[in-house]
Amino acid sequence: MPVWALLALALAVAGCGVDREQIRVCRWLIPAFEKHPESVEILRHQQHGSAENSVVVHYRSRDGENGSAEHWVACWFGGTAFGSGRLTLEGVSTDRRDLLSPVQLQMLRIWLRVDGTAGGSAGGSAGGSDRAARDRGSGSFDPSVSDALYLLQSLVNALAMSSVYVLVAIGFTLVYGVIGRLNLALGDVSTVAAYGAFTGVTLLAAAGAGWSGAGLLLVLVVALVISALFNVVTERTVFRPLRGASTQAPLIATIGLAIFLREFMRLAQGSRDHWLQPMTLEAYPLVAGDGFSVSISPGQMTVVALTAVLCGALGVLMTRSRYGRHYRACRDDLRMAALLGVPVDRTVAATFALSAVFAGTAGVVIVLYYGTVGAYMGVIIGFKALVAAVVGGIGSIGGAIVGGILIGLIETLWSAYLTGAYRDIVIFGLLAAMLVFRPNGLLGRTSARGD
């Protein structure tokens, strides 16, 4: 028989039956479902039905106080023979559990990556397994617990993004509340602050200061001053001349301003994104179980704390200061406030500065926490924050906070459980639905003016 025929026959025989590597991976999963993996005895393995990319491993293990019992675990893989996905786990079920959900399967993959590769396979001889499986004997995999931990980690991950949307949404709300107009360039104002923070951090690094607390505080203050001054100039040159216009000229002017800012940043800083080293990679565990640990980073805690402080300070400012009284008067009726002696121009200018402080803080957070800045980053951030403001109720500060949290949660949970490619479609679909069915938002009030 020719050599090539022998080789073809050998390959054909090698391709028959159950893949040994798939058997090995499936056996690694057994300790995840058994409280006493040291008692596991492998009985046999076979193909699951007619599926060529499947393995069923039958085994005997100790079943509480009732002695031993026979069980099985079935695994489906992404390919067969020499396919690239032959060891990619795509489905798991056991005699005591139905087919695991996608989230449960992902948790099992994480468990396998952390523990299985360390030698966590069930024993191949009667009465025993290896040491790693015995060490994990009491840590059986519980899908319900893993689902809860995964959800909790997703909620923790949503904190930073929700804070960004809350800050920019408050900026939109402050301006709209006092003049009844939207400043669509506010997202790009946050970009101005972001570039200011990026430049400041770069200079600190060049001076050898690194990530010092005093240096970062100085960077934050300088970036916010720059964004506030820019927004005050915007109010004086763009909004004030058009304040009494009965058309949508102010709205169109802000679109032009936003385009100007983006192109100015692109020409001044380049079209590519700039990256910074993350502040810290450290994370503090909150809850752990089944090979999955829920953790929170110092950066997330700092972002949430900064947002909470700013929101609290804004509440005090609005309720216990002269500016707050003037703001509320202008929000109720701008012309009547002017007739009663309220300094309308100064109040509106201060409001623009305050809105820039919130939007600028969001830009600084993006640079320091996410480590990136680009000329066009304010576009999507601004529009999503605008969705948050509209959903919460444009003109309502409380509504902006609720809307920002809601948009951040939807975005994070959608990415965690579903296809991330459709995340933005869902966010803007929510805006359309809100405008149709509840145009005043969740906490908004009816107004006869505005856009």
C-alpha cells in the first residue's frame, strides 16, 4: 500500500471517535459541579448523540450520606478534528442541570481558566483525583451564585460611566433650566477640559511628580477653569445676542460651535486618540465565590465620590445661596426676574460657568480613569448625556441624575449580557420612545418655552 494511503488511513482513524483533548477539558469541569471531587471515579466517555463536537463523561462520586452515585457531564465544542475551535467550550449540561445559560457558561469558562489550567481535573482512577481538585473540593460551581456575582460586578462597572453621564447631563440641565435652550457644544466643552487634563498630567510626568494627589488636584482645577472660561465666552458671544430670538438660531449656533471645537482640537492635537497609563490597576475585592470575585477599584470609588460631592454641593448652592435664588427666579420667568432686579446676565453667565465645571469634570474623569482623549470623544458622550437629561426630564437636576444613572446602567448591562454592537441603538431608541410617550421625561415639568 502506498505511503500516502497509509497516512490518509491513519488520519482517518485519528479523526474517528471522541477527541482526547475534548475529553480532558470536559473532565476538568467535573470538580465545578461536585462538592467532593476527591471521590470522583471516571467510568467512561462517549460522543453525545450524533454531534461530532461533543463529549459525555460518566463518573461516580460520593453523593452526601447516601453513598456514591453515577452522574455525567456533557460538553459541546466549537469544532472537531483539526478545527481551530475544537477546544472552545460552547455548551455544558449535566444530569442534574439543564444546559447552562450564556452567562453561566462564561462564569464556568472563567472558573476553568483560573482553576482548570492549574490541574483541576477529576481523577482517572478509582477513588482519587489530583491535588488541585482536592484543594477545591468545597468550592463547587453554583450557576445561580455566579449569575448574582456577575450582575453585581456589572453594576459596579456601571458606576464610573453613569457618573460621567450624570455630570454632563447636569450641565445640559443647568443651561436649559435658566434660558430654555440647549447647548449642544457641551460635550465638546468636556473635550476641552480633557485635553487640559491630559496636558497637565503630561507636564507632571515630565517634572517627575507622577500621580501625586496634589498634582492631580491642580490638574483638575486648571482644566475646570479653562472649560468654565470658555463656556462664559460662549455665552457672551453666542447665546446672549440670540437670547431673545424666537427661532432655533441659538440651537443652530451651538451646532456650529461644536463643529468648530472638534476641528480646532483635531488641528491642534491631531486626529488620533492619545492614551495615558491608568492611575492604578489595584482592585479591592468585595465578594467572592465560585471562582469569581467582585471587586472595585480606587478609580471607581474616586469617580463616584467626586460626582457625589459635586451633586451635593450643587444642591446646597441651589437652596442656600443668593445665586440659587436668582437661578430659580430666572428659571421661572426670565423677563420677570429682570424686572424684579435679578442680575439676569450675571446669573446666566454663572450658570454657563457652572455647567462647564460639571461637563469639564466628566472630561477629566474620562482622561484619568479611562486613560484616553480624542478630538471627537465629546460627540457621543454629549449626545448620550443629552439622552440622559431628556429621559430624566430636561430642566430637572434630579432628573439629570436619575437619567444619567439609568443610561449608564442600560449601557453596561446591555454590553455585559447582549451584543455590544447594538448598545448605542438601544440608547437612542430610548430617547425616541421617551419623546413620543413621555416628552417631559421622568421628573420633568411642562414648559411653554424652549426647544
